[in-house]
Amino acid sequence: MTLCYALGLHLLAARYNQTDMSDTTVRDTVILGSGCAGLTAAIYAARANLKPLVLEGHEPGGQLSITTLVENFPGWPEGVQGPELIENMKKQATRFGAELRMAHLTSADLTRSPFELTIGKDIVQTRSLIIASGASARWLGLPSEQALIGFGVSSCATCDGFFASGKEIAVIGGGDSAMEEAIFLTRFATKVTIINRTENFRASRIMLERAIAHPQIEFLHNTVVEEVLGVEEKELKGLKLFNKKTGERWTLPVAFMFLGIGHIPNATMFKGQIDLDDDGYIKTEHNIFVTQMGVQLHGVYACGDVQDRRYRQAITAAGTGCMAALEVEKYLEEMGR
Ligand code: NDP
């Protein structure tokens, strides 16, 4: 242990013990987010008897709760439905004493010790914080698209697919999300057109090949959506498209548009307090240690998609969730708990 680090820990321990005596309601750890990363952290923290408080956030269960079959989570040879996996993780975490609360963080003050979290009207103090707030669906950003969310525009095929029964629809994107959504939506829609803005695909080969082989799926390459039609009628009527290569413009009559164009990390509430990269992902050392102007911020950890722009898998989210909880345990031990 370097002298600097040891001194830092000593000072922190002194501050920590001081506050601890005057405040008996200080939590050992709070976990932001209830996706795969947050719930794995909760299982480990709860088993370490830290009685973690889990704030479920805006999208309880995270991305797995709106996905269908997860085929690559080890231990499920036939695959497992995302919501089922999440439900089981919740049961596992609460069985060991985790407290799950349907709430989200309003703001956080990480300059205080213990850290102070504002949750609506409540203030929660905590000695450590695990940020597992994940990432939310990305939108095209067109005003007409925003106006028609819930009226034919959706970012959740699992939630809204049923409403597309017997209709022709479009899926935007060229990654695994778009392929998965398109294949899933063929259960309902008569025809699915995948609209990709380039001719390159980020999707894995197996997913892409499944989509290409599907008789109900068609592809449009080098094509972007310029306008979503039907705002006045409050019902999606079609998409105004533009082919960037040929310059052609035309209208595709579809009743639904599903977005599958990636996600935005949910970390804006920490801007200015911890280091974020240019796209808003939390910068971490060794995948979990959060920094503040390049220096490790003791007691704060990030895991899952909010800090992972590279792997973004359920299993890697679970892995970093586990790591974060183990580090919390170690940190609290070093602080004398
Ligand atoms: P990706 O980042 O992999 O792909 C996003 C796609 O959307 C790209 O084709 C991108 O195009 C396109 N895109 C981005 N912004 C726009 C825009 N404004 N307009 C039009 N197109 C746009 O995201 P995914 O959500 O597909 O996947 C994320 C991760 O999750 C990946 O690691 C993936 O493997 C994984 N995943 C796994 C699944 C499974 O195994 N069952 C299912 C779903 C996801 P461009 O390439 O031009 O930037």
C-alpha cells in the first residue's frame, strides 16, 4: 500500500467514524439500478450482510426485463426469458436481505462523507455507492418521432409487439438489438423491414444470418428516416426515407416503427462529480473503480452497461456487479466496519 493511499484511507476512516456516531441511519451500501449488474451486486452485498438498498430506477429490471429469449447466459442450455432471469435474481437478492425500492435517484452529493442521496423528498446517507444505472434506449431525435411514441413508435418490441399484429412494420438499426427485435416481431407483423443507415452491420453473424434467412424480413441499406408521418392523426402512417447512396426519397407505409439503435448510459446525474467519457459512460479503472479527475473516488463503484461500452452483455454486467459488491465489502472492512 502506498503512503499516499494509506494516508487517504486513514483520513477517510476518521471522517467516516465521526459521522457514523451521530447518524445511526447511515446505510452501508446503496445500489442504483435493478438490472443484471445491480441485482448481482445486491445478491453479493446482501450475502455479506450489508443489507443493501436497491433503487430500482426508471426501468426496473433493466434491459433484460424488456428482452425475450436470452440464449447466452451460462447455465441455461435452452435459453431463459429475460424477465424470468431478472425475477429470479430479485428473489435471490431479497432472500438474503436486500431491500428493493421502486424509486430513482434525484441527485447525489458525493463530496460528503457519508455520501448523500436525494430520492424524491427523502435523503439517504450511505457509506458506499454502487452505480448500476445501465443505459436507456436511443431515439432518432426527430420531433415527429417523439410525438408518436406510444402511437406507433416504440423502443420495446417485447412490450408493444402485440399491437403490430397483422401489420407491416419497420425496425431501425443494424446491431443485435435490431435483428432480435425484427425476428421477434415476425410473430405479429406480416412484414418487417429493417432499415440500416449503412451497409455494414454491427450484429453478430448468427443473428444477422437468422434475419436474412427469415421470409418475412426485408432489408434497406444506406437508408435513414427523415420524417415520421402521422403526427396530426396521432397514428403512425409511414416513414419518409432517404437513401444516402442513391439520393432517392420515398415513403414507406408502415404502421409501426421500432427503434433498435443502441443505448445511452444513465449517468448524467453524476456529471461534474465523477469522470465520464465523451459519450457519457462512466470511466472506470479495472471495470469498477470510479474516478474523479483521474483519481479513484473511494467508496463509489460502477458496474454493468453504465460503464461498459465494449462488451455490454448480461454476463459481463453480472460479473462487474459481483466485483463492485466485493470491493464495497473490502472498503467497509478497511474503514473499520
Ligand atoms: P449497437 O451499438 O451494437 O448497434 C446500434 C445500431 O444502430 C448500429 O447499426 C448503428 O449504426 C445504429 N444506429 C445508431 N444510432 C443511429 C441513428 N441515430 N440512426 C440510425 N441508426 C443508428 O447496439 P445494440 O443495441 O444492437 O447492441 C448493444 C449490445 O448488446 C451489443 O453488444 C449486442 O451484441 C448486445 N445484444 C445482444 C443480444 C443477444 O445476444 N440476444 C440482443 C441485443 C443486443 P452504425 O453502425 O452506423 O453506428
